[in-house]
Amino acid sequence: MTPLKRALIEKAGHDHGFENTVSASGAAVTLGSARHPAKAEVSWLSPGYAMALVQGPATLPPELARSFADWPRAGDAYVATTDAQLAQWLQRAAVLAQSLPNQAAVDFDTQVQQALAALPAADSFNTEVQRLVRQRVGQDRYRQAMLDYWGGACAVTGLTLAPALRASHAKPWADCSTDAERLDVFNGFLLSANLDALFDKFLISFSDAGDLLIGSSVSLADRHLLGLSNGLKLRWLAPGHAPYLLYHRDQFQTVNTWTA
């Protein structure tokens, strides 16, 4: 690998979520970040690049496989033929590493301490203030993790208008027993505002296959007005969604009969 190619790889990493060069050899550059635990090895092909994950959460490889299902592979590595594709792969790997469990919970603890340190001393020791700060910081961190994981698009419709998107919990914040549950990106979905309102009140839910389930209290007329058309379903489901979705569906079924 020439010095120019190494510099191009390091620049791509710096600009797309892997700002640290962990190691470099004549054949490959290993990139990392202080913001997440993932490390990626990038090799120069002629032409193009081979990118392989060498460290990260166990949930990251299957998420990358879903995101880049149609990309060519060389063993465990993904093959990019352009600088733009290299940047795209690095960016997606980085945002997934920041959003997947339990990086959001790790970030949350740091951000809470920073927020409390910025308050007057008397307020920072007030238990009610601490509770409100934890809730605000946690909800902000959860929303960012959801935006990252779902690529800034509704998990059902693909809507990308950020002000109209909500980070919806399947197991409500108040029912979670730990911060790790509250901040788990698999505990819910990024939904458009109307779907969020229905999901939050258990008026809709989703099957294990991701199909939309609609409660009996939502009339046919309201279904039409809300855009709840036949065939709506989640863009994808990961295994980590299953226990939270089961919890939500149990609540849904206690208050509804349902139709697909």
C-alpha cells in the first residue's frame, strides 16, 4: 500500500466515524474511535478497498450484513470499488456501533454526569432534579440511537422528515427496570408521529414477522385517514427486538381485539 492510499483510508476513517488509526502495515490500516468500540481493517485492492470488522458488539456483523446485503464480499470483508462506497460503509458501521447495545447506556452515564456538573451545586444534589436530568438526557440519547439505527427513516413508511419522527418505546420508559433497557435501540422503533401515537397507546403493534396489527378501536374510516393501508410492515426486525415486541403485543392484546 502506498503512502497516498494509506492517507486516503485514514482520511475516510477520520471523516466517517473512525477518527483513530490503531495500526497500519504494508497491506492494511486498522481504524478505531473513542466514540464506539468497533474497529475496522481496510485493505487496498486494485482498484478499490476491502473492509472487515475486527472488533465490535456481537450485534454489529448481522446489522452490517443487512445494510450491505448486495455488496460483493471477499471472505469476511466487504468490497468497495470507490472512495464513496468506502465512506458509506465506514459511516454505517460507525453509527451502528454507536447505537447498538449497550453503547447508548455507556454514553448516557457520561452525559448525565456532564449535565449535572453544569448545574448549580444545590440543584445537582436534588434527587428530583437528578431524575429529570436523567430522563431528559436518556430520551435524547435514545432518540439519537434510533435515528442512527434506522438511518433517519421511519421503521415502517421510510419517512425521513426528522421533526415528524418519534423514538417509540415498545416497553415503556417507566416499565423498564434498568437504564440499559430504557436505552436499548431494540426496545422500540423510529416511527412517524401518527404511528408513534398509536403504538404508544397500544392501538397498534407488530407481529413477529413485522406485520402491522391494528386494534379494534381504530375504525375503518380512521384507518383510512391515518394511512393504515394493507401491507404495512416494519422494514426489518432483528432478534433483539423480539422480547420487547412480545411485551408490547401482550399489552396490546389486553386492550384490543385486532385485525391485520
